[in-house]
Amino acid sequence: MGKLIEQAADIIINSKSTIALTGAGISVESGIPDFRSAGGLWEKFDPAEYASISAFRSDPEKIWEMLREMDSVVRGARPNSAHIGMGELEKMGYLHYVITQNIDNLHQEGGTKNVIEYHGNSSTLSCLWCGKSYQAEEKRGEHPPRCECQKILKPDVIFFGEAIPQEAMSRSFQLASSAHALMVVGTSAAVSPANTIPGIAKQNGAKVIEINKEITHLTGTLTDIFLQGSAGEIISVLVDAVKRKGK
Ligand code: APR
């Protein structure tokens, strides 16, 4: 692994434009279960029944059973050494943008400034009927949270069947098409269109560094360097190598 870390550090140091695509795996060490690993959220809640916009519109109270459980976990979570390490890489000028599929705000809390939230953010809620929006914090005691027009509010996260925010999509594709290096951290790359980002980057000549505790469908195909293990540990070692070599 040591040799691979050195190679990944060299790529990051020599890259003029490095971006990252992250998924739920980067937040597992912060106590937030991912979706598709054993014991993941989709083992408990069938996404077809709980995570589509049509399911939310037809029975928002039922969907808030899942959302409330997610919220109680996300609220107590703190950035782990993976989020903090990526914030350090950005501060040193070695990481330019993080495109995250996560809604937990942990990249921002971990110090990264340039974050594109592909699937929205759970810290605000909106009313699908009258358009009013609220901070999730101010509605925490209400189950389910209601708008002043009495309709049940929806978190500003992207459900299956909803469009990715246009700005997030176009900015991510633009960054992917001019990146020299792409770090893919803690994602199964199972969900489109986020999972098209590695292909776009690769097609345009980027080196792909994948960090995951298991192999994915990217590992044997697009990935140039596969660093297997927990994101927190791997990124800490990688940042140390970049600091040592970058001097
Ligand atoms: N360190 C590194 N990788 C990890 C760790 C860890 N500690 N824990 C889990 N992983 C890896 C898993 O091996 C898996 O490949 O993280 C990945 C998590 O995959 P998913 O659970 O599918 O999460 P994600 O890729 O973010 O899902 C994408 O699907 O359901 C939708 O909207 C949801 O944004 C989510 C999207």
C-alpha cells in the first residue's frame, strides 16, 4: 500500500486541477451508515418505497419515519479525519473542488470551502405547495415538520425521480472534463448521473484515485490507483505523504 500512497501523492502534487467525488462511505466513520453496505440504510428502508419523490408526495408522514431516523444520526455526526484531510488538501492548494453525493454538511464542517452538493443538503426544508423554506433546526421538535400553510415540509435533498440541481450538474461536468486528477472516495458509484463523473474525467485524461473499503465496478476499469481501506485512515496517510513530498 505504501507504494500506491506515494504514487497517489505524486499525482496530487503534480496535478493542476484535482477534484473529488465522495459518497456515503466517507461519512461512515462519523457514525452515519451508508446505503448499500451490509447494515446500510437501504437494508432497513426499501428505497423504492421510501426514497422517491412520488412516495413522499403520496405519504409524507411515512417518509418522515425514515427521515427522522436519518436526521437523528446526521445531527450528532462530526467530520472525521477523511473530511478534515480533504479540507487540508484544499487549504494547501492540492484539492480544488469536492463534489459530494452526501447531504450531511460534513465536508463544509471539515474545512472544505468548494463543495458541490449533488443531492442537496438536509439542513433546510421546503414546502412543495407554497414554496416557503425553513432551517431544519427551527422545525426539529415537530413530527412531521409542517409549513405555516399546514402542509408537511420536505428536506432540500434530492429524492429518486427528482432532477439534480442544474448548477451542481453543469459545474461538476465542467470540472470533471478539465480535471487532471479525480479522487473517488466512499461511493459505490451505483447512482446516475453522479456515477458518470469518473468516466468524464477519465475520458479527458484525468488520473483516477479510488479510496474504498471494497472494490467497486470502477476499480477494475477506470481506476488508476486503488487505495483499499477506510477513508479516514487512507486519507490521513495520503495527506501526510503529500505534505512530506510537497515541501
Ligand atoms: N471507508 C471507505 N469506503 C467505505 C467505508 C469507509 N469507512 N464505508 C463504506 N464504504 C464504501 C462502501 O464499500 C461503498 O462502496 O462506500 C460506498 C458506499 O456506497 P453507497 O452506500 O451506495 O453510497 P453512495 O455511493 O453514496 O450512494 C449514492 O445513492 O441512495 C442514493 O442518494 C443516495 O447519495 C446516495 C447515492
